[in-house]
Amino acid sequence: MRDVSIIGIGQIPVREHWAVSLQVLGAEAVVLALQDAGVERPGALYVGNMLSGQISAQENVGALIADHAGLRGIEAAKIEAACASGAAALRVGYSAVAGGLHDVVVACGVEKMTDASGEENTVALMGAADAVYEGEHGLSFVALNALLMRRYMYEYGYTREAFAGFSVNAHRNAVHNPNAMFRRAITAESYSRAKMVAEPVSLLDSPAIADGAAAVVLAPTELARRHGLRAVRIAGSAVATDSVALHDRPDPLVLAAAHASAQRAYAQAGRGPEAIDFFELHDAFTIMAALSLEACGFAAKGQGVRLAMEDAIAPTGRIPISTLGGLKARGHPVGATGLYQVVEAVLQLRGEAGDAQIPGCRVGMTQSIGGSGANVVTHILERIDD
């Protein structure tokens, strides 16, 4: 297998893009990434998307975005893995370059959610859960995460206020991200007063629906070096799955797929959690941030929340997370989120994150979670020295 690097990135600000279609959002991110890489035409385009068929009444999204990006004729396909769709598209693109099928590939994530009502989005998102055993009983993803958060509080003796640090950190970091949806800091007091959605999950424990698109260009590392391209190496790429339904797991507070995915990526990269300088985790809900930190080896079981309580997740902390706002404050256009995480990690490793820059960072990790931990994609990225 060939060594693979990211040689170009592009992103659209996460917003309510009322006047822009799904294909235009995706095509703009692709064009920006190609321009950043100095590449005119890739061999393939893989598009991560979850909801286009239900929300936009549009499938065949790979060919559609290739056409609108001026790439008609190339290989293109939509990749779906629930909220991890963007990261799954990167995984497919990585495999294509590593395996020698293509020299240059674009992975794009795109989602258009705000054209639909909140109820329509809630129903569509439940497609990532078990439709028979969870969906038919009216369990939304907010409700599922509320059950997890309540159980965590019961098992380990925390109050809801213990989770405030996750939201405070995300919003504090998003202030420095011009592409974030919510560029406003919050306090622990405002967190404690936030309106409940499904107790104990409040508005400040969960992200808003949004529109967005992000893309990366992939190429063999040797090719990037030969042509003097700015490159960030993909040192580890791994996927793992778990049961879709929470009740089918031996312990719902253990994200087994997140653990397995991270362990495989660590093994491939030849590094462990102690070598990771920052972690772009899937903080779709504050409870998921805590469980992810535990699953990936940054905290013992039941201790993930303590990292937030002690501000160890801050930019100057032991393991910075959500460095440009994360899902909570940047926004969570579900099919695009995995690529936003990777684009942001590349900015950090290039030293181009502005006021959000983590000083001296060399190795970053991203992790995208589909459903309630059923499909998890982890990437470890490292800076290539000149």
C-alpha cells in the first residue's frame, strides 16, 4: 500500500444556506480544495452524505456534485455511514489512493438540513438508529443521548453541571473560527440555565441543524513530496462497528466501536494516545464527548467528564478537543461533519488555525461517530516536515 497525504482542503461556512442548493454547496467545497492543492482534475470523487434522499429528495449525489464542480466524467459515488458519512468518504478515498486505483482523489462531505422542519430532520436522523426497536418507539437521538447521560450521572455520581466544560470549551474556541455557526462564548452559568430538550440534555448539550460542505484532496505522500506540495500525512485510518441499538450492547456506556477504531488507527500509526496533540472528537452531545475520551484512552472509565471539569480539554490543556468549535459550536451538518473535522485538523497541523492554533502541534486525531456509536471512523494525521 502507498502512503497517503492530504494536499488540499476546502470548506464552506456552516450556516443556514437558504439560497444555495446541496449540489452547489458540495461543488464549491470541492473546487476550493482543488484550488488549494493546485490540482485541476482528480481521478475520483467520494461524497459523504446522510440525508439527501429524505431532506432534499436527491440521490446520485456523487455524480451530481462532480458535474457541478466541472468534473463530469470522473468516478464518483455517495458514501453513507450516518453522521460519520464524511469521514467514511475520506476512508474510501484513502483506500483508493493507498491501493493505487487513483493518484488524486477528492473526499467531500455535504449536507443541506435547514430546508426541512425540525420534525422532518428528527425523523430523518432517526434513520441512523434501529428503526424497529428504537425509532418505532419514538426514541429520537436527543432521547437516546439523554438516556446515556442520565445513566452516566447515576453510575458515577456526577451532576448535569459537571458537563458544562465541554460546551464552554467548544464555544470559546469557535470565537476564533470564521466558518463556525456560533461564534459566541458561553459561561457555565448560562449552561446551567439552558432550556431542556430531553432532560438532562439541554440546548447547550447538543448542536443545531445546519448546512455545510467540506472537502480534502488526497495523493500519495511521495508524489506530494516530489512536487513540493503542502501535505499532511494520514498516519492511521480505521473503521469499526457496533450494534445499532443501544439495548443490544453489554454496557451502553462503553463505545466499543470507538475504542476498536482508535486502537486500529493507533497500531497503524505506531502511536498511542499519549502522542496525540489534539483530538477532534464527535461532540454531537456532551455525553458523547465524555464517552469518546474514555474509549480512545484519554481517560479511565467514568473519568471523561473530569477532563472537562479540570479544563484539560482547553487549547492549553493535556488533550485539546473541539479546537475550532467542534460539532457543538461550529455546527453539525451531519454528512459533512467528518470532513470539517479533518479540514480543521489540517489547519492546525499546517499552523494555519489563527488565534485557535495549538502551539507546536505535530499529531492530531479525528473521530466521527455514526448513530449512537454504531459506525466509527478514526484518522490520525501528522505534520510532514519540510
